[in-house]
Amino acid sequence: MRRFINEKRAEAILRRFSRTRVLVIGDLIMDHFIWGNVRRISPEAPVPVVEVGSEDLMLGGSANVGNNIRSLGGKANVTGVVGTDDEGRKFISKLVELKLGTDGIIKVSSRPTTIKTRIIAHGQQVVRFDREDQQKIPPNTVQKVLAHIKASLPETDVVVLSDYAKGLITEEMFLETVSLCEAVGIPVAVDPKLEHFGYYRGATVVTPNNLEASVASGIEITDKKSLRRAGAVLRKAINCRALLITRGEHGMCLFEGSTETHIPTVAKEVFDVSGAGDTVIGVLALALGAGATYTEAAVLANFAAGVVVGKIGTATLNRKELKEAIRDGLKAWPKD
């Protein structure tokens, strides 16, 4: 496995993160965490009573992709839509606090800011409730997002499209974005949503998880043979240069050309998978923009995912943590 990358090459790629510019397009979400403890069951219904200890607001959805890029030293330019409500104002304040730009944030009064509230007790999620509007974003608002995309491309190395099916990403919007990127030779990395798989034709690299790949291909992935068949079906359907299927405890599988590369998992212990896909697509894009091959970028994304699933909440990691994960992971991997 060490033939994929060595520590010296990984560090060279990581050093170039600070010069890599990533435009992140997608559905902006505020992640709201309520932390507490459970000591009894409610007398009103058979449900736990959570005694609230604290609350946190974190950037979620495509904004978490941008936050992961920022925390690793890259330059993230985030664009999407929020409401003019209190959550939208808090969202923009959070961007400012984290030194992520707000020029690409389009505010609309006709819809709420998407917010996901998770109640966590003793390190376990008790319940989640979402407040959102999944209707398509109005065309005039989409045009404002596209205008920001077009204006940003001269200072962009890689584009990430992070689709949470909250209304921004339509087939027309995706095709327009790909067309703009193709015209200037900028790769487009897509973190997909199952119901939109038909949109992504022409993307450079797409990163479905195992379930998404199974359903989208019509082939239940249970072993390497079915994985290979599903990968072939999806690559033909999407016509992408590379396909990275993330498989949880089974690691990842990268399909590029006629090559199929299996990358083993590196997570020591999984506490929370919230936002792990955001980390994968963010690191993948950063690495590609820094000159990594698809295999090298996938390996680095795999190491990064192994770190964030060991944290609770919508987590990010810094470059030091990634370096340590690479060093420890390479030592643990078999030599070939």
C-alpha cells in the first residue's frame, strides 16, 4: 500500500495547500448541536429527558467543505444561499469569525436558512430535526450565484460542487457551471446526492458513498466483483474522469481509466460520521489543486476522513493532525 504515496511526497503536497484556491459551490447549512446528559425517562412518553449543558453552531453542508479547506491552510471561496432570518445572520457571522469570505453568500427573504439540530447525550445522537425549504432556488438567485462563479474562476484552481439537495443544484445550474469550468480548464469535484445523479455528467471526479453508488448503479455492492460492476456503470453514465466510492470501514475504491485502486480504511475508532464526506471532498480538491494524482489525493482524503470520524460534531482537522495521520497510517499499512 505504501506504493500509493510516501511521507515525503505527502508533505510536499501538503505544503502546496496554502497556495491552492478552491471555489466551493453548494447548499449552505447551519449545524446546531445541543449537548447534554440523560438521567431519566420522561413520565409523559417513553423518551429520554436530555438535560442541556451547552449548545454549538457550526458551519455545515458545503460551508463545512470550505471550513475543512481553510483549516488545512487552503484558500476557500464559498458560494450559496441563506435566508435573511436570524439563522442566516448567524451563519454569515460564523463565516466572518472563521475568516471565510462572504462575497459569494446570496441572501434571499423568500426561504429560511437551512438548519439541522442534533441533540447529543453521552456522545450519542438522540434525535435530529431539520428546518429547511427544499424547493428550487429562484432563477434570479441562481443567476447571482453563477455570476459569482464566473467572476471567481480566474482565481480558482479547483471547483467543488457540494450537493445536499436543498434547492441550489439543478441540472441546468450544474451544466452551466461545468461549461464555465471546462472553458478555462478547471476540474470539478462533486460530492453527490443520490436523487441528482443524472445531473453530474461531465464532472471531473465524483465521490459517492457505498449506498449512493449501489442505488445509482442499480447494483448492490457486497464484494469487489459487484463494486467493480457498479463503478463501471457509474463512470459510463456520468462520463467522469475519476470515480471515488467511499465505503466506510471498507475504505475507498478509486476508478480511473482502466485502473481500480482499493484504499484501506485508517480510522481507529468511529464516533460521528457527520461531515466526513465534506472532509473527503475538501481534501481531495485541495490535493488535486496542489498537484497530486487522483490516487494520491484519494489516499490523503482517506487519512483525513479517518481523523474527523473520531471527533463528535461537524468536525474539521488541521495540517498537523493530517501529517500525524499520514505518518501513523503509512506505518500501519502493509508494504505492498
